[in-house]
Amino acid sequence: MNSSNRPGWAKTISVISVLACLFGCQYDPWANRFLKSGPKDADIVGTYKLDADTLSRHISVPESKTLLSVNPSAQVVLSADHGAEFVEVPDWIYDHGSSLCVISGAGSWKFGKNDDYSVIWVEIQRRNFRAGVDHCGSTYNGELFLYGKKPPYKLHITIGDPDSGDAVQLEKIK
């Protein structure tokens, strides 16, 4: 190959790389409503229950063809002292062999960031953990995206691949 062919190959490789990124990368359909600015504690503290859309949505269980069953009484309580309480909250956990987990327990919350987005990081000591049977671990370390542009925000939990659009959302009830 002579040196005059090299620029053509470089252009071809560049075009293929750009196209691969454009077609290989999808977009989380919820992301345009995720909060970017830091909220105040007072905007977050409260009790959250599943919203009507989550209860009526057909959410696919990742890596299967079954639908996610959610308990209508699922809730999250975030306290002013940064305590957190989860009751029957579903999530898809990759850390323990990709498993659907239902989280009930108590722990703590704090603000964090995921790329440009404001999130709430929670650490919950699970009440319903069964050693040797449960693949989800005794401690749940989760990330709740804040959905909405102003309070009251919804708590958003992605189920599986963000690009699939499968998610559970909880809205503040008090």
C-alpha cells in the first residue's frame, strides 16, 4: 500500500466508526425529563407510591418474555434525617447475576450524580433476604433518578436496559 491510499482508508474507518456509534447507541426515552439541577432535601422528603402509569404499563422482565408483576402497595419513604424505607419495590440487579429483586427494608439515602443527572443513592438493609436462596444480596445499593422538571419529582427505577424504556415510577403522595 502506498502512502497516497492511506487518507482514503482513514476516512472510511472514520465514517464506519461514526455510523457504528449512531446506530449502536440508542437513547433512554425517559432521559429528557430527568432532573439535572440539584434538588433540596425538602423537595425529596416524603412518601412515594407507584404511579398510575406504572400500574397500567406492561413492563418486560429483562432476559425473558414474561411481564413484571408489581405490588400496588409498593412504596418508598425518604425521611428528613436521610433515612429510607422500601416496601415491595422492584428493581433489576446486575451485580448478582442479573436478577429481578423486590426490596423491602430500611437504610439511608443521599444525593448523587449519574452523568449530568441528579439521582438519589440508597442503601437498604433488606428484611426479606434469604441466604443461599436470594441472589439479590442482603444490602440493596440502588439509584433512583429524579423525574420531572420541578417538585414534586417522581422516583424513577429503570428495569433492565435503559434503551428499552422499561421502568417503574413512584410519585410523591405526602
